[in-house]
Amino acid sequence: MTTVIGWDLGGANIKLACLEAGRVTLVVQVPCPIKQDPTKFDLSVGEALALVSSPALHAVTMTGELSDVFADRKEGVAYLVGLMQKATAGERLLIYGGRAGFLDPEEAARRILDVASANWHASAMFVARHCGEGLLVDVGTTTTDLVPFRSGMPAAKAYTDGERLTEGELIYAGVVRTPVMAIAQDASFQGRTQRIAGERFATMADVFRLTGDLPPDADPYLTADQRGKSAGESAARLARMLGRDASEAPLSAWADLARFFAERQLASLEEAARTLCMRERVDPEAPVIGAGCGRFLAKRLAQALARPYRDFAELIDAAPEVREMAARCTPAVAVALLAAE
């Protein structure tokens, strides 16, 4: 049986999932080099491709066309499709077009709006087919997808990123790269409320390191100040958001502050999720399906909504050692499984 390789080409990293006889056997995430040049994608794709064997069917979805190394989405889609054509020369290549299904490379380059940032649709389509009804919550490093599904199909009203932001189906906040100032403009600290700095002094990775939630390998990126990732260094960055030094309070106080920001983020997700579930009349007993490196937030969201929780890893046949990465790299896994059907 043909090996199927699913690709999710993101602006910050490349995710790859290898499917053998319907079983996920390998999942990797390769960070893109920090350079203002589209060849950063070439380097990461090459590194990931070296980990798999030929021949294979390659199924590709993407969000990297939004990277600011491209003038617009049209240029981004064309570049990434062309890159994959070169990288997989001689092997079958399908580009996921979401509502348009799988497309050959030539057609994909013409159907920009179908192909651009369609990775959420691949995840939602796979989950909907397997669970019937519920809410997919994919919390990644940068964004959160909230996709209701009913009768075995996604029930999203929107499709493009702009439309999804309008409908509340895309929240541009994740658990790693998001600046803390995007989550709140004020904070409660030692019994007082104060404004916070409108600067990228700290990210949500600092917050979730201090709460103890973030998996150690979920943050391969440089910190805001390019220093280390210890609890003390994360506290120092968080303190700077309040115009303070970490030495002004014990580490426990900064951990309390981190919990404040974590609760603010969860509250924002809960508000959006309740609106979507009410809009689509999702059965109260239907589950929240958690995906992404921040699915610990999806689990808490399920509790807040009084809904059962299921992990994406439960829905797939995967080698035990790759289950965690499979759940973090849901679109790559989903697009491979859809292509294999």
C-alpha cells in the first residue's frame, strides 16, 4: 500500500505526518529559520523530507502563504505549491483545497482562496466524519480554531481567515508565540489592578511555563528577550509587562499573575465557544475535541462548557510514541488520513 505523507506548511514551522497502511508512524515538526526570505520554507521542507522514504503520495495543506515574506496570498500559495512540486518530483502530489477537495498542483495555483489557510478545514472534516457532532478546538502556538460540526460535516459559517475572524471561528491567539498584550490590557497583581505595557516583552509561552502547562518541547522559538526559558527568566519577562522587575515579588506572585492571564485567555475561548455552539445548536452532550500543543486549554474549556472531552489522539491509529505529536500536528495528520480514504 502506498505511503501517504501529510504536510502542513506553516509560516513558523513545517509539520509532516507519515501514514503506513492507515497507521500514523511518524510525525515531526521542523521550525522554519528566522529569515525574511521565502527560501526558509525550502530549508525546512528539505529537512523534513529527508526523514521519510519514497515513493509516497504527498497531501499538502498550508497557512504559510500568510507569511510576510510574500506580498500577498496569491504569491504565497504559488510559491509553496511550486516548492512542493520540486521537492516531490516524480511522486504524486495533491493540494488540499478545503471546500474544493483535493486539487492537482496546477489547479491549486489557480484556486487561491480555496487553498489558502485550509488546514483547519482538513482537521474539521476528519474529526466530523469520525465524531458526528461536537466542537473542534485546536489550540496551537499562534492561533486557535473553533469549529462546530454536525451530521458528520463542519458547520463553520466562514472559510477564509478574514471571514473566520469575523464569525469568531478563528481566535488569533495561541499558547506560545502570542504576545501577552494580545490577551489583556490590564492585570491583577498583588491585590491591585494595573495597566500593562503595550510591548512584546513576554509571550504566552512564558505564562504557561509558569503555570506548568506548556510541554517543554512545544516552544522551539526564541524568547522575546532572546534569553533562556527557566521559570525565573519567564517571570522576569512577565514582570516587565507590568513595568516591574522580578525581584519586586516572589516567584509565586509571578505564577499567580501567569494564572490570571491564562484565565483571561480561557474566558475568551469560552465566550466564543458558547456563541458557536448556541448558533449551531450543538447537542449539549456532544464533545469538545481537543487538538494542538495547547489542548490542555481545550480540556479546561470542555469542563467550563460541561461537555465531555475527547483528545484527537483517541481518534486515530498511531504508534504510541507518536500519539502526542500527532495530536499537536492535527492538520498534517488529518490531511494524510483524508487523502488515504
